[in-house]
Amino acid sequence: MSDTIPDALPPNKGFLGFVERTGNRLPDPVFLFLWLILGLICLSLVGAWQAWSAVNPVTGETLVAQSLLSPANLGKLIIEMPVTLTSFPPLGIAITIIYGASVAERTGLFGTAIRAALLNAPKAILTPCVAVVGMLSHHASDAAYVVVIPLAAVIFAAAGRHPLAGLAAGFAAVSGGFAGNLFPGASDALLLGMTEAAAHLIDPSYQVSIAGNWFFIVGIVVVFTPLVWLLTDFVIEPRLGPWVARPGVVPPAKAEKEPITAIESSGLKLAGLTLLGMIALWTLIAFIPASPFVNPEAEPAQQWNPLYRSLAAFFAITFFVVGAAYGVGARTITSHRDLVRMMGEGITVLAPYIVLAFFAAHFVAMFNWSGLGPILAVNAAAALKTISLPTPLLLISVVLVSCVFDLFIGSASAKWSALAPIVVPMFMLLGISPEMTTAAYRMGDSVTNIATPLMSFFPLILTFAQRWDPRFGLGSLMATMLPYAGTFLVAGLIMVAAWVALDLPLGPGVGVHYQLPDPAVAAQS
């Protein structure tokens, strides 16, 4: 095998080549939503002409398809355009959390905490440490890709192991385990916010909290961590062979493997104490008399819903305060103006999503105005009932559809914005909770991230790999990651089916099944 770096990668053939070529022809997600809106308008015209209808089993109301070009709907579209955008649930949640998360990221808290966790990891359990840290690092958003993955390669090399095995383990955890975490974060807020909007098509009173998938995402960490460990140590690393540094290869930057400095350590200590204080404060508020976090008039299983719905604010405030504490301790902030600047930079990073949210919000709203969402959901649910598929198989179909879409469209929120208004109401009518449908979607969206070159960070990971071995091409990275993707998919399907079969809770007060409200009660509310 020659050490000469090829001038160009060989053409990618076969199925993966088809996926790459097809995906490259797809337009930006913004224009996908624009096309969906145009298609929805045409469909609404046909539906109104054909008088499509269905009976909402919750309210007993007869739903009739409405033309989106009617004077009433055109008025709502144009006159209420600002309200349609600002009332889009995921947008407010995402902006709220990003204010705090941007401070925690830009003061250096996220990056230093990740380095501290990996640099101090015992060699005997290095791989599972990389896996857990990789899944926890999702709170750092895209910083996880540029910190955890190259650092994992550095740590493996320092331990005398193959750096590309460390890179693969980090990539598998950060991207393939994207749905896993120990605590809800921004991705939970985004996706579950869309879920609530979709659930309102059938049950306007239904509430979804950021903790709606908490137990499920913890389960992903528990299941995927040993899989990353076994695959990395017994499949990927033996396949890569012993690590031998090649002449002329420049090692990664020294900063990636530098130990935590004294000033960074001071920042982490102050941040840790502040975090404990924030947890204590939130706990105190939850248990004081007449706590705003408790609704004593609700059913016992629902009394703590205000607390769960407060978690978006909790994470935003905690990220801000703890990040600021780290910045003071590590001297990465010098005045309150630095905090304001960091918050503004966070919104700048969120700008592409805000653009997408404008079109996604109008697609969801127009789907609601047309009446097609619940009509399609009711009729599709009735058709599925005649087939009598078991609940696990229904949810497995959601996982597989999500996997296929993920090969072409990388954005989880973009795909869920389009799918949720159809699948969430449909599965509610089949007795499956919106949270369970969301969990199945997230599993499918997560496991195939590492299997498609269309994933936005795939070229970056390839660049990281070539810093260690310039001959490591696109096909090499694909071949390295496919065992993780295949194993994750099988494990994900089993996990979703088992979760339903065992009727495990998805989060605090949230189960697998959904009971349609009594129509009389719904009408009164």
C-alpha cells in the first residue's frame, strides 16, 4: 500500500453512490418546505372540491377540508404572518435555551468540561468514557463534533491505541447516538415542541414537556455505550491494525491534548458549585408551599407537569449562570458586555434555523387551517386498524422511515416538522402517545447519521481522520462507521419494540399509550 496521497477520491459506486448523488441534488430544506407548502395548497383545493371529511373522535366535530386559497385562509396567511412565526412552539424554546447555552459554550465551559472528562479517563475504560461523554456533549450543540471527536483520537493515540479507533468511537457516540443523553436539552425542546403542535390537531389540550423522552434517551445511553465499547475494541480497532505514525504526518494541534490549566480548573470548580446551587434552588422552589411547579388540582400523574415544562427555562438559566461562573473563574469574561455579546453570537448561530422555522411554522399552521392533517390522520388510523398491526410494528415503521429520510436530509427538526403533523395525530388515534412516536422517530434519525456522506459534518470528520492518515478516504470512513450504524439500527428497533412491549415510561408521567379524551369532556373544555 503506497503512502502517496491520491489526487482525488475514486467515484463512489453502488448504493452509497446512489445515495450521495441523489442527496446532492436535493435543495436546501427551506425550499423543501416551500415546495411542501405549494403542494399542500394544491391538495387543499382538491380536498375542498371533493369534500373530504372525517369526524374528530375527541371532540365529535366533523372536519371538512378547507381550501387554503379561501378568503379566510388567505387573510390568516397574510395578516397573521408574524403571529404564525412567533407562536411556533419550537422557535421560542430554541431561542430561550440558546441564550444560556451560547454563554456556556463561548466562555469555554463546554469545551473545558469535555476535555477534563476525556483527559482524565482511565485507560481500561477509555472507550466507554468516550461514548458517554460523546452522548452527553450534545448539550454543547455542534461544538461536540469539533471537540469530542478529534480529542478522542488524540486520547487514544496518547494511550498507545489507534487514533482512528478513538475518532470512530467519538463519531459513533456524538452522531450515531445523537438521541441519547442523561438530561434533556435543546434537541428535546425543538422536537417535542413540534410534537405538541402536531398533537393539538387531534387534542388541543394535550401538553408535551421537554422531559417527555427523558427516560428513553437515558435508555439509549445505557444500550449504546456497551455497543460502542464492543465494536470499537473488538471489531474496528483490530480491523485498523496496530497504529504506526507515518512519516510526514503532522499530529493534531497541541491545544487539543493539553491538560487542564490551573485557571481552567478554577473556572470548573466555580461552575460546579454554581450548578449545585442552581439545582438546590430549583428543588427548593418545587417543594415550597403553593409552588408554581405543582398543580394540586390535576390528576396525581399530571400534578408535576408544570415542573417538567419549566425545564426549558431551567436549562437556559442554568447554562447562563453556570457558564458565567466559569467565565469569571477562568477569566474568559471581563464584564457584563461579554455576556451580552455571547448571547448575541448564539442567536447568530441560530439564524439558519430561524429562517427554516419561518417556513416550517407556516407549513404546520397551513396544515391545520386546511383540516387535512386530522382528516388524513383519522382515515389512515382507520385503515391501519383494519390491518391490526401490533403497536411495536407500527413504531418500527416510524424508525425505518426516519432512517431512510435521514440518508437524504440531515436536519432532524426539518424532517420532524414535515412528518409530525401526520404521524403524531395518526398514532394518537391508534392509542400511541405523541412522546412514543417522537421517541421512535428520534431513534431512526439518530442511528443512520454516521452512515451517510450527506451528513453536514461528514467531510469535517474525514478531515480529522486524514490528519492521522492522509490515505484515509471517504470509503474508508464509510466502511469504519457502517458496523456502528447497522448495530445501532438493530439495537434501536429492538429497544423501541421492547419499550412498547414492557410498557415502560418515556419520561415523568408519560407512557407509551394514549387514551382519547371523552368527547363530552373535550367539548366542555
